Amino acid sequence: MEYIRITKENIDSEHICCAISNNNDIQVSSKKAWLRDRFDEGLVFLRSTERGKCFIEYIPAEYAWNPVSADGYMFIDCLWVSGSLKGHGYSSDLLDACTEDSRAKEKSGLCILSSAKKKPFLADPGFLKYKGFSVCDEADNGIQLWYLPFDGEAQPPQFRECAKHPHTAEDGYVLYYTDQCPFNAKYVPIVEKTAEELGVPFRAVHIKSREEAQNAPSPVTNYALFYNGEYLTNEQMNDRKFIKLVSGKR
């Protein structure tokens, strides 16, 4: 498998490994705009030359859009291989490339979000354990911070206090989200409209800066849904999923 690095110079002509490749689609344009603003902060987006979801996205942890304290580490936003590309060692290829690059940049190690049991859109804990990662912190909602130190004396990363006990002070449904996930640009408005039609209270909080993300009330910031103050899920909702969720709460 060959890989290509997305940069400011080629992002307009390259697809970003999602289900949609049309640059005029709001999902693609929002994600590409978010990426453009991160490249100067050291973000790396490496994808396969094959069309499909096979990529890794990582950034120095000081610039991560997550409430973590991990100075000197590289934070992996997403490591994703799906469909027919699974089972060929591509996840290891991408992680190895990230490790090599991070060592060359004299980072203390890698860190990434996961959980004790596999959750949607989070790294597979079994794969992380196989690659030498271990848990260094855990929030009340079961989201874990895993790390792979390059130096045995490196201090383990940890969640910021705001994320250790995920909670909001509002009743109803409250969604925190960023443009890091391209699908939010399409589906957040759909869920907002669905909530209005159902007559249920719903507020979407669009996180637009690193500072806001690093002070969010959840370890996961690209999609964190709460209900009556309690954390529910990081799984993106479409109208059907949200209707099913609301039906279960009534």
C-alpha cells in the first residue's frame, strides 16, 4: 500500500478518505477548512492512495482539540481503516509511520482516545494493547486515554479536570461538536430539525476553537451528546437514530 500526505499545497485536489469526495459538499468543505487551519500547528493527515477510509490524523498534543494535558506527546485524532481495506496490516503501517515521524520530532510518545470495550469512532483497545499502548487516564463515562511512551521516564498524559466527570448543567439534549468530523456539517442540522419536529429540547454547541475544545465537558469533542446533564454517546446521529434514542427516553 502506498500513502500520501495531505498538505496545504495539495488539499484542494486530494480527497480526504471519507464517503464523499465532492469538494462542493458541505461535509468535505468544512473538514478541509478545519484541516487547513491545523497544518501550521503540526497536524499530519496521511492516507492511502486507494480510495476508501484508510488514514491517520495526528497533531502535537498541545494543539489537540481535546481536553488533555499531554505536553511533548503526539495526539492521534483518528486512525481509521474500514471496509475491504481491513485485515491487511494498514493500521499498523499508519501507526508505524506516525511513530517514526513523532520520534524524529523528538516527541515523548503517542496518545489516543479509546475505551475498555470498543466504542464507535474510537480506536480499538485490542489493537492499541497489541501495539504496546496502555491506559493512563479514564473519565467517568468510560472514555480512556491510552499512551505509548518512547521514554520510560516520560510523564503519562491525563485528562483535564473538565473532562474527567462529563456533565452539563442543562436539561434536554445538548450536543458538543466540532468540524473535525466532516459528517457533522450534514447531520447536526438534520438532528436539530428532527428534535424541533419531535418537540424535544435540543441545543447544539459548535466548538470553533482549540481553547473551547480543550475546556469542553467531555474527553470526546468532535461529537458528545448529553441528556439532562448526563453523557450519552459519541456516536453520530442521523434522524432515524435520534428518533429511536428519543423514543427510548420517553
